[in-house]
Amino acid sequence: MSVREPIYETRISDERWWAYDIPGNAGWIAYLACLFHSLRRGLNTFNMAALLPGGLMLLGVGELISERIAGLDRVLPKRRLLRGFGALTMGGIGGIVVSALGLAAQKEKKNPAVMLIGSVLCAVFAGLYWRGYKKR
């Protein structure tokens, strides 16, 4: 006897999809670009802490790309929903915490500030996608 995984579906419009997609993508791209820029300068506590949210963002983006290739944009098994939008949302939330702490502790404020803005965009818009999926 096999247990079927719950299926989730979203019915958001194409316009809303794009309205979430553009700022959400700008968010994780800004976070990761600043993280890589910061890592090039050397490892420190801030960079090491920022790797976990960045890893979650990369996991989420990788999953979303594989879903797009498989044609699963709007109908997803629970596992894929969590690995995609769930990981992006959690990465954004973790990035907010790490970036805010980095902003308070770092002498150099530019990277943590941009990472904070990027994290907020990622968390908010990935979260809106995630919230838009309902169990069938």
C-alpha cells in the first residue's frame, strides 16, 4: 500500500505571478551577489552565518528551475512545494536575521544592507507564492 503525497495548486493570475517573480528574483540575486562579494574578501563570522540562508535560497531556486523544466509551475507535490518556495521563504527569513545582525556588527554596512533588502524581498514574495498554494 503506497501513501500518496498531497498535491498543492495555485490559481494566481499570470500578472500576479510576474508581480511576485520579478522582486522575488531580485531579492535572492542581490543577497547571493553580496554574499559572494563578501566571501571574496575572506571568511568571517558574518559570511559563515550568511551561507546557510544563501544555501536555502540556492536550493529553492534549483528546485523551481527543475519544476519549470518538468512543467509543474502551478501544481506541485508537497515535497516540491517545500523544497522550492518553502526553502526560498526560509532562506529569506534567515537572511533577514543574519543581515540585520551583520548590519549591527560589521564596520562595512553596504553588503549587509543590500543583503537585508534582498532577504526581505525574497521572503515576502516567495512567501506570497507559498501561501497561494492550496491543497487539492
